[in-house]
Amino acid sequence: MTAPPAEPFVHPALFYRGEQEYVDGTVPFVREGLAAGEPVAVAVPGPKLDVLRSALGDAATDVRFIDMTQAGRNPGRIIPKVLRVFADAHPKARVRIIGEPIWPDRTGVEYPACVQHEALINSAFEGRDATILCPYDEAGLSEQVLSDAYATHPVVISDGRWLDSPSYAPERVVERYNEPLAIVEGAEGYVFGADELPAARCFVAERAARFGLSGVRLDDLALVVAELTTNSVVHGGGSGTVYVWGEGGQVVCEVRDEGELKDALAGRRPSPPAQLGGRGLLLVNYLMDLVRVRTGVEGTVVRCYVDV
Amino acid sequence: MDRAWEADPPDVSSARSTGTLQVRPLADRTGWQAAGEVSLATRTAWERALDRLALEDVEVCHLELSGVTFVDVAGVSALAVAVQGLPEGRRIMIEQPPAAVGRVLDMFWPDLPGVEVVAR
């Protein structure tokens, strides 16, 4: 008998305090990867990119740097648009990525989507030849965030030591942050069925324009509304209600229907070019600044935020 | 009241749509002219037009979309899949589509050979 093969995907959380610990925890990780001939990407917030670039010196030229505050603004697109796109570009190699999707400025509205993203990396990358190291700023993040990191990462690195997380439970995290999203007071709503899809789109576009959205961003929102409302008609019980309102410099649009979204990775898998359908939720994740989802037997709410 | 409401709402009447699609052959070149919108209700008519375009035996087929107000992602996907099925050397020229068509093509099919977009 041989032992079962070890899971090739490695997903540690790195806890750090201050710049020196950050550099000590990440730079050797990058250098080891480069020395082993592994493609390396670093997707972290802008100021951290500068720290790593200068610490790496000449070696930085062989690393792909991505500003996570831009690419990962909406956590729902980090798996398809940052992590998978890099891993898939190197199908024959083991890849090494530093991904820092949670930073102290993330808001309470964003956080549930962030932690669900961290949890879903595990199933999205199961069986893949990859290491994704996720730094956590111990000095700036709350106890809750740090304790969630133990639940979303099978291993953690603390004080330079690797240890198995005693509380790894990614599915439970996805469920715990599947938080109710109540109808917002003052939001304007429109009930649609198959015949009202164009009207639902125009309903949202007109109101979003009044809230200050224009140009490409308004086009983006129209595309997103079309995808979500069409999903309700085709998969979500045949009808739904779309709501729109303005909130703190953003337009928020949400679609509620009676369907249940059973695939936690929906909208997070890159689509093969020859595939005809299945890009709707992916597009929603690509174009919106934040997407929150609540789903269950009682129905589904997809709430999208777009900056004006 | 929100400040944004004080100004006159922008004219978005051009974005209004009835959810229909008219497709007719172009008079002066091989291909089709479409008007209306490409969405769930008109997907079949759109895919039929793309199928017939793929059967034309010319190097370049034209799809004139200046009268189209909206194309959803499934509509752009059908277009991209049709283009990928073209025999080598053939291409489809998309004329004056809504701006989002080019953006969605770039997003999911960057550098797709066989399609050329002539912007509005």
C-alpha cells in the first residue's frame, strides 16, 4: 500500500506585524519559487507592491505584480480574473501566488464577500499544482478576521512556523457569511417576468443615471441587470424583482427571485472560449465593484455595488 | 433628497427598447443589418442570422448593427462562437455595434481572429 498522494494545492495564511515581518514572510517565498523555476505572481495592495518590488531588487523583473485593490476590488472576481488566469496561463508548471484580498480598509459590507472568496479558493484550486500564500495584517485587522483566516486556510504561518489550522472549515464560513440582505428602505423596485426584461433594464438604467452613473459604467450596469434578470427568468422561478438605490457614492442594484443558487463557485470559473453559455455571473463579478449574494431555499438576492 | 435628483434626468430614451429584433439582408454587400435588441426574447433570431452568416461563401461577411440598442452577454457569446467556427481565412465585420459588444469581446475573447469591430 502506498500513502494517498498529498493534496498538491497549498493555501497558507501568513500572519505578520509590520513591514519587516511582511518582507521576511513573503520575499523568501517568492525567491524559492523563482529558484525552482515556478511562475510567481504577487497580488497585494499597491503600497505593499512597492515594498516587495524594492525588497526583491533585480528578481522583481521575473514576478508578475498586480494591485489587488484594483484587480480584487470586487472579491468575487479574484479567483477567475487574478488567480485562475495566472495559473491557467502556466498549465504545465506549479505556480506560486501571493494573494492579499483583505486589508484594514475593507468595509463591513465588503468583508463577507472577502471571507467567502478566501474560503472558496480551496475548492476552486483543489487538485491544482499551486501555492497561494495569503498575508494577514495582524496589527490592522480585527480578531474576527484573524480567527476567520484559520477557518479559510488549512495551514497558517505564525512567527515563521507552519502549522495545521485547528479550525479549518471553509464550507462553514461560506454559509455563515451567507447573510440575509433585507430590502432597503427607499429603494425603488420593479417586478419582472420574461416579457419585462427590456423594461427592467431600462428601469434600472434610468434611475442609475439620475444617481449620477454615466458612460461605460452605465453600460456595464445595463449588462449586469440583463444577466441577473434573465437568470431569474430562466433559472430562478421565471420572475423576480429588481431594486435600485443610491448609497454613499455608489449605485446599488439588486435582483431578488425564488431560485436557489446551489453552486458556490458560480461566476468564479473562467469560461472556455468555445463555450456558448455560462458567462452571466462571471460578467457580473468582472464589472461590478462589489457583489453580495444571499441564497437559500427561500430564494436568492444578488446585490451589486458600482461606483459613480 | 439626494443631490443628484435636483438636476434634470439625462435623456435615456434611446436606451428604451421593445425587446424585438429585425434582421434583413444588406443591399450592397454580403451580410445582415439588424435593428432592435439582442436579449432572451430575440436570441433565436440572432443565432439564426449568425448561422446563415457562417454559411455565406465569401471572405468577409458584414453585420451592420447601428440600429441595435443592446446586446447581452449570451448574444456576444453566440457571435464569438460563430466566429470561432468559421473556416480559416473568413471573417465577420461587425459594424457600429453598441460599445458594450467590443468590450465584452475583449473581456472574454481577447485577440479573437476572424472578427473585426468597426466602432460607432
